[in-house]
Amino acid sequence: MAKLELSKNGFQINNINIEFPIDIKVLKQALGNSRYTKKKYNHIYTWDDQGIMAFSKEGDKVESIGLELELREYDFCAKSIFTGEFIFDGYELFKYYENNKKQLVKLFKGDRSGAFILNGISVWFDKEDGKITSLSISPRKEEEKKISAPVDLEFKFFEPLWKEWISEINKIVSENNDYYNLAEGISEDDINNHSVIEDEITIPPALVNFYKVHNVDYDAVTSAFQLAINNWSYELIPFQDITEEWISIQDLQFDEDDLPEQDEVDFEKIKTNNYANPKWIPFATGRNGDYLLYDTDPASKGKFGQIIELQNESWSRIIVADSLEELIQNEINNLKAGKTEHFSFIIEKEN
């Protein structure tokens, strides 16, 4: 039975010191002989009885190790699951996992599982339907922890607003849910790198300060931080993805001769002569082409910062709140009133 131990002092397998990239001879010294499979882009070494695999691009140096916790049918997969011992920072790995989930680091966009990083090595948890099915061990530098930028004095009201919103969501969705994607507030680097969208179009101070309190991680399926508007769910867009979503909207602008009728738009409050005003900044998406937009260019009777719901198919543009603060407060009030239907999918997956 294999014993793996990752600590601040190093990484060992069966008391053999391991350093990435691992010489395959060293790994065989630690684990014994293996079964070898050659694929187009990988050399794979499999220890069938121990539930362990090693992956090498060139064949002699191993870049990552996999521990199988469920049997899979690929020809290179281990024929038994890993039943050995894994000590992480002095604790049994899965006990450490249960008590330290907030320390998990997302390794890539859309990563819902996360990894622990210690001494330049990551242990990534592969999950399917909420269950850990395998582990991947590979070299990874610890990223410097970002410090959230301080909220400007005039936008301090976003701090208690976020706190109240989080409190109401936590009554519905567990922080351990795969779709609970709350992140630390954006840093000064985030602001410098992502607040300018194009030329003179920038993310307005209110939205920037909103995200200074908290950001969200991208998830390919859904998000716990969503708003119910007109019987549809809109999920917060990660700050760093706002420009990408803005570009998607601009791609739908029409040539002047092809513009459809816009009879239902309140032009006294909403300024647009096309699909969308480029100065509308998306911050929540319906994932179907619909968006919630922060209006930085209202018409004469409109309000700067009013929130517009843009519906893709109907071309409907409706003001759903006079401000971002009002929008979030409305959502909080609805949650308190028991209007939680938009969380049904997330709750079902949790159970």
C-alpha cells in the first residue's frame, strides 16, 4: 500500500524523496514496476494494484501523477483504486480537505474543484457530480495572494449590502456547494488590467467599487450569485470577463438599413439607436444572450447608473432598477420573502 506525504519540507512516496519533473527510475524505485502505455502525446506508467498513474511527455521525466478513486475503462487506467495513505501538511488528505475547503485554489477558468498548493506542488481534486473521483499531483507555484482594493468612501454602502446578500444566499446554498463561486474583491492590478473596455469606454466607479467588495469565479454551468428578473436568472459576471461579454454584445449590432422596429423602448429614458448602446456595461448574464447592463449614457429623463435588462430575441430593453444598489436590495428583499425558485437547480445538485 503506497504512502504519499506532502509537507513544507518536501514530497515523498514510500519514504523516497520526489521532485518534479520526476525521473521515472526514481518513481519505480518508490512504487515498483509499472505497466507502460504509449499515446500520441503522452507516455503513461500505471501501477494497477495501487491505483496510481504517471504521465510523461518525453517518456523519461514525469510531469504529473494521478491517483484513481474510481475505476475507469480507459486502457491506461489503473485496474484498482488508490487505497493508500496520503498525508498533506501533517494531516490525512481527505480530513484536511473537509476542514480547509476555503483554501482551495482554482487552477483554471471554470475550475469548480480546486487544489491545495504546498511547497510548489498542487493536489487537484477531480470531481464528478460532487464526488471526488481522482487526484492529480503536479508542480505549481503558489500564487501571491491578492489584496482587495479599498472601497471608495462614497461607495461604502456596498459593503453592508454585499454582507446582507451573502447572508441570504447562505441560507439557501451551502458554501461547500460546487456552484458557490464567491471570490475576494478585485485588486488594484485587476482594476488596472480590466477596467478599460475600449477607447473611452470604461467600467464605471460604482461597478468597480461593487467588485472591490467581492468578485465571483467563472463557472461553466451556473452560479449561486444570481438575480431573478422577470422570471429569468441573471448571474454575476466575473469582473475580468466584463470586456469579453461587452464585445459579444457589440458583435450583434446591426447595419443601419437592417435595424428592426424599436417601438417598446422608452426613448425618454433609454438612449439607443441600435441593438445596444456601447456605453451600457454588462455585469450579469442570462447565458442566453440576455444581460443586465449598467447604463452610463442615459437619455434626458433617464438616470446615470440605471439598470437595463436587454433581451436578445425580443430586443426588449427595460429599466429594472434605478441603480445597482436598488437592484441588489430588491433581490435581497425577494429572498427574504421566500422567492428562491431560481436556486432550484443548485439545491438539487447539492442534495
